[in-house]
Amino acid sequence: MNSPVVTGPPCPSRAPHSIWSSDVAILTYIAVATIVVHLFTGERYGFHRDELATLEDARHLAWGFVAYPPITPFFGRLSLILFGTSLTGFRFFAAVVEAIAVVLTGLMARELGGKRGAQLVAAAAALPVCLGGGSLMQYVAFDYFFWVLTAYFVVRLLRTDDPRWWLAIGASIGFGMEAKYTMGFFVLAVVGALVLTSSRRYLKSKWLWYGVALSILVLLPNLLWQARHHFVSLAFLQHIHTRDVRQGHTKYFLPDQLRYTIFTVPLWLSGLYFYLISPKGARFRMLGWMYVITLALFVIAKGRGYYMLPGYPLLYAAGSVHGEQWLASMRRSTAMAIRVLAWTALSANILLVILFFMPVSRINSRLWNIENVVNGDLREELGWEELTQTTAQVCRGPSAASIPSGSVATANLRRKPSSLSALRGPTWTASSPPASWPVTLETDSG
């Protein structure tokens, strides 16, 4: 293929007066602010039950795990090395990747032709997921990041028409699959969008196939691990999916798209219009179809509502650009009124997430009781240390000799903790419990 020619829309503010006041700098300041918020709030409660599982796996790294791929435990291990068992430290990298996703969302708006105002709107729309998702060390944060990174690379591909961006797309997809297997739905959407639009021309490019090979290469260690373990994750994920369907967690997938994005719905609908209908977005049609196909696949597969959250930053970016162009054609007073309304809605979105999805309220306060109804995950961060201490006291106490075995049945979380940090250990008999108390907990998965 001949050398690429950059024919996309110009990106504003390419030559700022100072690097410290550039578009990227402003977006970075916002991202750093979110990390600071997480640092101040991260220790208020305790480890979430799912974080204990990640902490356990972080101490025994492998190329795969039953419940998820290896990326999240890897960063968990890195956190342990750098920060020890600090709860805030353990959650640090989840907060960082979510913050980077905010920057990428703003940069997507810039690549689509948006000025600083559009970039800030796009970044602000992405802040709720950053604040909520970055508050826990779970694969959700890393999955979200790689979806957004992949979308950003696709935007760069379409704007520059440089097929070498397929290498970056391939690498991002490969690492995304190492974070959470739902990236596979996004991959299918990329393929479908490629075929349905004029971007199918890239099928003739060697760089696309180099990107495919690179994604497979990145994923290969996990594939080999799965093969050696008889693809155990498939059975586990099928069990979890069956449970979710049975318990009704997938029943409201489409309404959840409105509930999770609430005040940003007009923004992402504007983005969808920009990609699929507006002549100014014709160059980026592929991105619109990426969202639509992913949504359709999750509807068919009966996914949970939050699975789709990584698909919205690409719409926020386009919506902010389309909105900026729309406002430019209005009277100044009308445009100003709409801007005030938009920022009020974005601020309300951020405030709701802080109140109901971050550990900010005093336990058992009136606000806490409301939060506990809205977001049951917060209560999953409480009580584990006390539960561990109580069980240890029973197992080491005077009545321990009358206990025939060290097995303890609980109602949730199939792990093997010897402390709050969930260390492995064999089942012991009551006659000689070791000092480190390695008790096996046999429970239902949850």
C-alpha cells in the first residue's frame, strides 16, 4: 500500500502556547484529580469480596484463572510489590487506567475535530464510570480501559487513513482479551462494522492482518493455559451466566443503558447520529456500527447492563463534537443556555456516582442507608476482617478440640482465606491447627 495521506478533519489546538495549558494537559489534570479522589476515599471501608479473590490470585500469578484472564491479578501483584497490603495501594492501578480512559475520551473528541470545549464535555461524560469503576480493583476497570483504547486507535485509523494503526488496534484487543473475555463481543463488532462500511477497504491491507496476528500473539499464553486446563473458564462463565439469567440480572439490559448513562443520554444519542447519519461523520461510520453491533450482540446473548458501559466513550466524543457544531449555528444566548444545561446535567451525573457508588458516607448514616439500597456492592466492602477474626477465635478457642474438621461453611465467596487477604492453605484438623490458621472455606460462588 502506498504511503498514507492524512485527509481527516483537522485537530484543533495542535500548537498551544504552553505545554502546561495544552488540551492534553487540561485533560491530564482532570484525570489526576480523579486519582486523588480515589486516594482520599479508598480506605474508608474495606476490601470488596471480589477484591479478596483478586488479591489471592495476585499472590499466585498464572497465565489464566478460572474466573478471569491474568491482567487484573498481574496489576494486583504489582500493587502488592509497590504498596504492600494497603487497600488504597491495591486499588491504585484500577484508578489509573480509568483516569487514562478519561483522557482518551477527550482525545477522541479532538481527533473527530472537536475544540477544547467539546473535549472537556466528552471527558466530563466519562468521569462517572471513572469514579465508580476505579474505586475497586476489579477486571471491570481494565476491561473498560482497553475498550476505550481500542476505540481511540480506530478513530486514529479512520482520521489519518494510516493502516499501520491496525497494529495498535490488534495489541489493544489482545490485551483487552487478557483483561475480560467480553472484549470478544467488541471484536465481533469491529469486524462487522468493518464489513458494513467503506472501511472494508482495509481488508486488503497487510497491516490489518499483522494486527490480527499480533492480537492472537498477545492472547496466546492465556489460550495455552485454557487448553491445558480444559477451557475451565467456559464452564465457569456459563454457570455464572445461567445464574445471572435465572436471578434476573440480565432482564433489564436495555433499560439499564438509560439508567447507567442517565443525564448523558442526549449526548450519546447525538454521537450516534453523528456517526451513522450526519454527513460530517461519514468518515467515521465504522464507529457507529461498532456500538450498534455490540449492543445487539449483548441483547442476543443476554448480557448484564454494565457490560455495555465501555461502549459509550466513543459516543460521548462524537456527541460533544456534533453538539459543538450545532451550537455554533445558534444565537449566542441560546447556545449559552444549552451549555449551562449540559454542564448542569454532567455535574449531576458525577455527583450521583460520588454519592451512590463511592465509599464516601458514614456507615449507618441516613445517606448510607439510601446508598445500600441503590448500590449493594458497598456493603460487600464491610465485615470481612471481623468475620475472619471471629472465625479464627472459634477455631483457636477452647471449643476447637470438639470441632472434627477445620472446614467452615459460609454463604458466599469460594475462597480459602487465612487472613483478610485470603491466603491459601490446606484444611486442618482440630487437634493441631497451625498458628497461621489456614482454614478452608467451602461456600457458594456469588
